[in-house]
Amino acid sequence: MRISILLNVLLLISGISVQAQHLNESQQVKLMTDLIKAYSLEGQQIVTSLSKLPRKFKINQATITTGGITKPERWLSGKTAKDIRSSLSTVIHESSHSFTSYYGYQMLTQNPPEDYQFGDDYSAFLISAENIILVKHTEVFNSNELKKDIPKDLRTFRYSPYISPKSNLGSQKHGIYGLLDEFNAYYQGNLMSYNLYPVYQQLAADNPNIYQKYIQNMSSDRLAFYEFKYFILAYLRRAKTEYPAIYRAFLDNAPLREAYKQIHNRYQELMNAHDTRLSELMETLNSRGIEAYFEDEYFYVENRGVGMNTAEILILKTELLKPEYISLHNEFLIN
């Protein structure tokens, strides 16, 4: 069944992309659904689970009524097959936020803790299709306070809006739990882009410049790994020095630490796999007489380059290698 879906998707997407025709809404949703089903077990779990969630949940004696969940297709941009492919990272990223916010109620309904109180906050972090970690929130401070600690040269692309200016974003008001939510959403979105590589391989057979779109989709979320690791560790540093009771509660929250460890490690493995894939792609293209190379901050295919964010990544990598951040990271990892 899965092989059949893959073949049908590849035939559909190659045919449509050649004509670059506009798809109607039903065709857009079908292509989105088919691509997610064919290439992302995690994405499929996210969107399928969200589609089945009720609006009301009974947890012990409390009844929770939630708002409507945004449908995945709401995050599509454009009307061609190319547009749909490029939107899938955003679709999964935003749907991951919805999953993290709402699926916890389903888990609490199935296995309600005796100490549950109305108003308790939880996050359900989907790590893989088989692994969801339910995390109870403890007291936090607003992440906007990090603007006091983050120097200007480390205020990279996502410093605004996730840290400053002050807003109602979850990454700020939910502290470390909101930052971890973003970390995981970027991981899941980047994983979707990475898994679409076979589609780009087929499309690039006659036009190798198509690889540039794949690289572009990956590169932005590659930077996010280093940004949110840095934000989280900067948050822990401020908690440890300014809010010791809050920091102690973080250390006592084993599911929080487990979620951080697994998201971090999987995202890092994904980045390593992407770097290996780029090196192999460059070698393959050059062996076919198609010029491909790195220069400055760009990856070039036939003299057309796409930015790799290497300067900002290097700045953050250097900062994260400082002993205080290594110590904070190791202390927070759960054995």
C-alpha cells in the first residue's frame, strides 16, 4: 500500500509540476494529504490525530472545552504542486503546535492523574509516531526577559518575534515549555522537508536546479536548531541564577527533561544527515558534469546559489561551545 501511494504521488507531482497548473482547493488538499502520508509517519500521526480530537474532554471531575483546531490546509501557500511541496514544512510545523497544545487533553482523559486540577497546563510533545511525551507545566518567567542577556551579535533571525518584542506568543509567555514547543515544531517541519528528497530527486533528473528549492527549505530550519537550543539554554541560565526555585522545578520535571533530550538529539541527528546528504549531492552532481560547490554562504548548482545561513550558525555554534552552555545542557539532560 505504501509503495503504491509513493508511486502515485511521484507520478502526480511530476505531471502537475511540469505544467505548473493551478490546483483547485480539493486537489491542493489531496496532494498535501498524499505527500504527508507517503513521506512522513510523524506528520501523518499529527494531522490524523488532530482530525479526530473532540472539542470537549472529561478529566476526573473537570470538563475542558477547547476552541476549534486550525485545519492543516489553512497553512498551504500558493496553488501549484511546487507551492504545496514548499508549504509542507509550515503545515507540519503549525500542526505540531496544535498537537502539542490539544492532544494532552486526550492523554489526560485516557489516564487522568489524581492530582489534576482545572487550569493545569500540559504539553504533549510528539517525538515520533510511536512516542508522545506528556509534560506538566511548572512555574515559568516570561522569555522576553532574555533580551537582557542576549547580546546584539547573537540576536539572529528568530530572536524577533520569539524573544522580543514582548508579545503574547507561547515562546514568551510559556517560558521553557513554549520554547521547547517551537524547537519541536521546527524539528518536525524540517523532518518533513528532509523526507521529501526523493520527490526532488525525480524532478531534478531533467533540471538539477530544482535541488535549490529543497536546500532552501532545509536551510532556514537548520538555523532554527541552533537558535532554539541557544534560547533554551539561555533561559535555563537565567532561571538558575535569578529564579532558583523555578530552575529546581525544571530539574525535578523528568518528562520535561526527557522531551528536551529526545527533541535535541533527533534534531541534531537530522542536521548531521542533511550535511552528509549535501556533500553526497555535490559529489554526485559533479560526477555527472554538473557544477556544484559551496562558496561563502551559498550552495551553488550551475552558478545559481542558495543561502545556507552559515555565518549565523557559526556564531551560535561558537557560543554554544562555551563551558557554561555545555554544562547547562549536560545538567539538564536526563540519564
